Amino acid sequence: MKKLFLAFSIIMAAYQSANAQCTPDGSITEPGIYPDTLTNLPPAFETASYGTSIQIRVLTDTTVSQGNVTVTNITINSVIGMPAGFSYVCNPVNCAFPGGGNGCIYLSGNPSAGSAGTYNVTVNATLNGLLFGFIPVSQAFTKTGYKIVIHAKPTPNFSALPTTICKGDSVQFTDASSDLPNSWNWTFTGGSPATSTLQNPKVKYNAGGLKNVTLTVGNPAGSNTLTKTGYITVNALPNATLTLTGNDTLCKNDTALMTANSGASLGYQWFKNSVVIAGATAKTYKTPATGMYKVIVTNANGCFKNSPVQKITMLNVTATISAGGPTTFCAGGSVTLSSTTGAGQTYQWFKGLNALAGQTNPNYVAHTQGSYKCAVTKNGLCSKTSNVIKVTVNCKISDGNVVVMNDFSLHPNPSNENAYLEFSLDEQKQVTVTIYDLTGRSVSEIAGQYYDAGDYQLTLNTSELNNGIYFVKINSGNEKQTLKLNVQH
């Protein structure tokens, strides 16, 4: 006999009323019974109306040992094993499905409370046909393997991973309820979101403490609720602060000292530009380098927090001077000395060890002999002194003859509070400096001693002199010079 019962694809109409009747599915052209016993019948639920159909496509002929049989019909004799209160009807109503035709059996009922369980259903039928086309034959058969499973209200259960977290972390919840729930209503104390209807939600916790979780699950039979008290442990984060000692802008050979907050059982890890600094696990960190710094503080629960970022800047100051011409010349000559320039920089020129009053431009015109340098300061913080350029004024012209001399300069002129007399000596000499008024009267003696070879700056206090013209007479060895000084208050 040809195989009568082929693989099934479910064609169901669940939860129809008990008086409903199925409609044969004319699209089924392959002989067999649908659904098959592997796919089986849809589930039922206590107190919820149930209805589903079994579709049948009858074969046209089959073969027995005596020969070929033309199928007249298949007759459904009974359907047994169904839950109490269940019944079936056929279409055709006489439950005789003609050969080559389609039919269906509709199973329906109203499961009562307490009827949950598995019910094995057996279909008893008879195949009727004509052997050799004229001899009536019949063969009874049964179809087993069908089952109707009635479910009670679902039993709620769930799990979470992890159940111990740090503030701001998330937890993945997984439903583990039984009896086919089809609705989920979660409540998360202190969680975000606070409620959810997803089966497996993910929840973030932004406040520390023990957190309750409640799940209500439902199906057509009803619903049940489960609360797990203190199920989620949310540990607090540590404080994470960073205090800088000193300035955030460093000069050469400076360091920045940063200190994290103290606390019991705290651990530290320092970062530069978001990269771990190997070995930097103390509460403090000292650096001489530009960068963006932070510290991660970890507590005994393994929870951590990032400190604010501290920016450290290392200022690089360049100080180099150059001469715009020869640095050796006769009296009356000069050379322009120039410093490297840059944004945010200020300048102070020196002759020897003495600062040249008012000389704060990047360029300086040297008229007198001496050793010159420039101190460059950036952003008012970091300074660097340049290289030294020695200027030599080694001669003066007198009656067409070149005479070696020691040159003296006086500035500012006019003067208010103080004037400065600068000079350089190429050997030890006695130098006397005296101020005279227009009448030739000595009003102040500035110097009268021996000076070693080198650069010097003497201060002439003019604050107590009256306005007017004065003469500064200088004796240096065998050389004498007189400079005019204008005092204006």
C-alpha cells in the first residue's frame, strides 16, 4: 500500500469556538494528514476556548497484496483521548472523505481549571476501495502520536547576569518561566527603565543599594507574579578627584605634582592621553611632560571612577641672539643685536650681569663695548637666557690717528630718577666719576676706585638734582671723557 501519511505542515485555527467547523484546504494536493505528529497540535490553556483542525488529502489509489485498489473514501470512525469536554466534527459532516478529495477534522473544547496535562489523541479510520475496480475492500487503521497539551497559568522565574554590579552598569535579565507565557511585565526598583514588557530586558542601575525585581507573566490561562527581594546588588563608585600642586604650565626642569583623593582600600592607575602609564599606581604622580592626565580610582568592590582630566603644558623657550653686522668697531659705531621672537614672549637685554633699563624689545643697538645677552620670557612664566655676544669698541679717531679707548655710555638721557653709566674695561684700571653743574661745581661723586677687567653699570641718582644740564666727568687710567646729562623731573 502506498504510504498514506506524509510529512505535515501545521494548518491550525486555535482558540475558535466549540461550535466552529473547519474548512477543507483545497491548496493541499499531496495525499497525507496535516499537521504531522512531529509538529503536532497547538497548545491549549486552562479556562481558554480551544479549537484546531486536522487537514486530510485522500489518495486516489493504493496497492495491496492482491492487486491495485481504487480508493472510494476514508471514513473517520472516532477520535479518542481528548481532554474532557472536547469533541470533534468533520467536513464533510459524515466524516467520509472521498478519494482524491480534501477534508478536515475540527477539534474543540473549553479546558477547565486544573485540567493541565498532556493528552494523547488517536484517530480511528477505515480506508474503503474497489479491488481491480469492482471488488469492495476495507482496511481499518489508526493514526497515533497526536497530543494536546493543556497549560496552566505560567510559573514565573528569571535569572540575571550579573547580579552584583557597580553604579552605572547594566544587568541582562532572562525569562525562565514555564507553561508558555506570552506576556511579561517587569518592575525594576531603581532601574532604568523602571518597567519593561520585553521578555529579556537589559536594565541600567544609577543608584547604589539592594534592588528588588518583580516579574508578572501571563498566558490565556491567567498570570502569576514573582518578586526577588534584594536580588541585584549595586555597589557605589569611589570618589575620583585630582589636585594639582603648582602651575599647570611647566618650564624647563619643572615638574607637575598631581594627587588623587585618599580613602580606605583605594587603588589608583594614572593615564596620559588615555594611555595607561606603566607602574603609575600610587596616589600621586609627578610629570615633567605635556599631556592630558587623569587617574582611575578603584574601591574594594572593584568599582572604579575616572577623575577629571588635567592638562599639563610644557613651555619651550628659545633664546638665541645674533649680530646684524661687525661686533668690533670704533667709537661712534654700533651693531644691532636681535633675539629670536615668538608669541607671548617678552625680552630683557643685559650688558654683563646688569639689566639694561628699558631695553625690552627683541632688538638692541649696542654702541659701547661689552658682553651682551637677552633673557626671553614666555607667557610671563618661563625664561631662558641667550648666548653672549661680545662687542668691542677698540678705537677712536683723534687728529686722524686711531687711539685705543674704553667707551662709556649714559642712559636714559634725559633722566628722571636714575641714570645708568655703562662701561667695559679690558684691564684693571682706576675709574673716577664725578657730576658737575653748569657752574663747574661738583654736585656728586659716583665712583673712585679700581675696577677689574669686565663690564660695569653704575647708578647715578638724579632724583635730588634740579632740572637742567650737568656734566659727567670720567677718568679711566690715562683717558678722560665728559658726558652731558640732562635731568628732567
